[in-house]
Amino acid sequence: MQDSPSFNGIDRLERSDDWGVYKTLLESTKAIPWKINWQTKQFDYIGPQIESLLGWPRDSWLGAMDWIERIHPEDRECTTNFCISQSEEGVDHEADYRALKADGSYVWIRDVVHVIRDENGVTTDLVGFMFDISARKQMEQEVFDLNRKLEAWSNQDGLTGVANRRLFDQTMAAEWARGKRSGAPLSLLMLDVDHFKGYNDLYGHVKGDESLIRVAQAIVQTPMRSSDLFARYGGEEFALILPQTPADAAQQVAEKCREAVAALNIPHAASPVGVITISVGVCTMVPGDESSFTTLVERADDKLYRAKRNGRNCVCSY
């Protein structure tokens, strides 16, 4: 490909005996070499590899605005501001961004920039290389997605799919601290499947596991806010964290959970009512320095066992 007449900032190299060697080296790499006059913001040179990577004709890269307009809109402002500030300060830098291809798709680019300054320290030119890092970015995204999945799995109960005890403890600590700052009430529901040992003895552990899954799904499908957390606390016991929730509202949520499980009508011959039910203990506290979230758990658990003693399939509040 013939050099564009506009790429005249390398006249000294072109006049030298070594230019042919330099040019061959520059244009035989996958990296795309370029040079821009910082005073005019015009390209003096850009490698022909730009056409095979992005599809735009080489002579369409006249100035900095051609580069800016071909940056993904989500990356444009941040990338442009960073590169301009670094160039003005005379600092070599790198920038990763998505570049627009002629076919309308995007490719990830890493621009490695060297700043040339005169004897007064004023930036005169920029030279650099563009690298296609799409494969690397795809790998990074895959690793990120995998880590997200692993994190989600580590916080998920393996049987029911709801949050596990680990996430429950973390969330309780965080909500307790938030409640201390805001002075808002924090409510906790402890829920337990009634006569569950008898159910397992009568129907077997496989059926027992199936019933726990259905109970968890029924409670999850009751109206909840994004800030609420429903978790399996252990065995047949579950917990529901209700941030910024007063006692009367927590009582209503508990009743809805109890009704949702009873409405499943899962047969349970070992239960006096003939179906699987739950008992619920409720406690509401305003977090303070004189206690910790374990106090809230202990009080809600105490009310759960009070509900058990009161005949089960009921709600008992602190």
C-alpha cells in the first residue's frame, strides 16, 4: 500500500537510508504503529495494519477526532480525557478501550503511548502502538463471570437454592451495623418446619428434601423487597432478615409465610393438621452498642420455640 501524502511527519526517516528497514519492521507486526503531531492533532503516520483490524481506510485517519469518534460511546469520555491529560503533562501512558470497526462491531484495543517533548518540556508529538486485546478481554470476562458464579455458589444453600448460613451471618452483621447508623428497626423471622423428624421417618429423607425445597420456594414467592434476605439457617430451619421493618410489619410478613406453606397442602400424616406447616418466631430491635445481632437471633429463636410450645403452625413475636 502506498503511503498517504498526509503522512508527512516522518520525512526525516523517509529521507534516511534506514527508513526502508524501519518501515518494514513497523508494518510487519500485528501491532499498529502511529504518530500524531500534538500541535496540529493530525496523524503524521499510521500503519497499514489498521485496515485489516478495524476496516477503516488508512487515509481516513487524518486527525485526533477520527480516533475519538471511533471509540465506543461508553469508553469515549474517560479514555479521551485520560489520554489528553497525560499527553499534556508529558507522561507516557496506556489506555484500553473498545474501537468501532467499519462493519459496526467493536474490538478491544490497548493503546501504548510515548510522549515526545521539546527542550522546554512542551509536548510536540505522540508515538505509539495499538494492540488488539480482544482475546485477552474475553478471557478476563470469562474469569470474572466464573468468579461471580463461584461467589454465588459459595453463598447458596446446595439443596434449596436460597441463601446459606454463611450469607445469613454476613448480612446480619452488615444490617446490624447499618441499623446502628440509621436508628432504623431490624426485624428477624426464624421459621421451622413442624414435626419434620416425623415426616422424614414416615416418608423418607428424599421426600423430606423435596418438601424443604417446596417450603423454601413458597416463602421466596411471598412479596419481598430486594433488601430482604431469606436463608436456610440449618436443617429444617430458615431465617428471614427484614431491614428497616417495624414489629407490626414483620408480624404480617410472618403470617404470610405461614399461610403460604400451609397452602401447599403437602400431606403429613404424622402432623395433627395432616399437612406440612411452619412455626415462626419474630423479633424486632433497634441495633445499638449495648447488644449485637446475635441477641436478635437468640430472641427470635426463643419466640420460635415458644410458637412450638403453643401448638405449632403459628407465629409468636417478641
